[in-house]
Amino acid sequence: MSEKKAKLEDVLNEKLSGEALKNALDFVAYMRENGMPPDMNEEWFVYQGENVCTIITGVCEAHNMTGIGDNWSVYWSNSDIYWAEKDEADKNLEEYVLRCENPCGKCPCENSPGIRKTVFGRVYENACYSTVCFDNPDAKELGYIKKLAEMRKKSIADISS
């Protein structure tokens, strides 16, 4: 790879294959099409200068992702996750997100000892900077993550207006 950071899709094509690659590329395309492209360093997906989430690929022992290739995760940003209106809540989405908690100490993060975060009304006293982590999401799970991205985009827009 050259000195210049490769485009995110190029990195994914290099590191993933099969269904993992298909799902990751689908997610990146969705984020670009919906006004939440990667930042200039291709690290975080952003909307109006605010972080939404990020993708990592490869081995992550902290999340039991071992081996080479076809491992990827979507890490949610450091913002609290909440419903703007409770009637928008989809029970399956909420249950999925709550299963993906990312407690501090699971990875060698420099932000220890963790921070207080609220996810759909549940308070985590020792959450990682990336409050939730979606490991190797399949197409159905990506639907949930896309819904979260829409919610985050709406909350950023509401704060800005």
C-alpha cells in the first residue's frame, strides 16, 4: 500500500472475502449513499462532522475474532444510544444492540477504566469508548445497524437545528 491511505472499499476487498466482503461493502455503500461517508482518514463514518461508527477488519482477540481474514466489526461511536421517540423502537433491534455491549477492559484501549453510557435506557457504568460492537454482522444484522445509523443521523440533525 502506498503512503496515501487506501480507499475503504479497497482495504475491504484486500482483507475480506465471500459473504463478509459482500456485507461490509453493502454497509459502506449504504453509509455513503445516505450522507454518512468515511472521514478523510477513512476511519470513522461521519455526519455533519460528528462520528457515527467505524469499521475494523482482521483479528480481534478481545472479541474472540481469531484467524486471518473475513473478520470485521462495526464499532458504534461514543455517543449514547437512545430513541428519539419510544414508539420508534423495534424490539428486535433493541435486543440485538443490547447483546452487543462492549464493556471496558475487553480490549487494550487507552481509555480505561471505562465510562458511563446509556443504551436504550440501560446504563452501563463501565462501557468502552465504543459502547457497542457488532462482530461479523450478517445481512439481517446489517439492517439493524443501518437503522441505528439513521437514528444517529436524525439525532445529529436535531441537535444542529
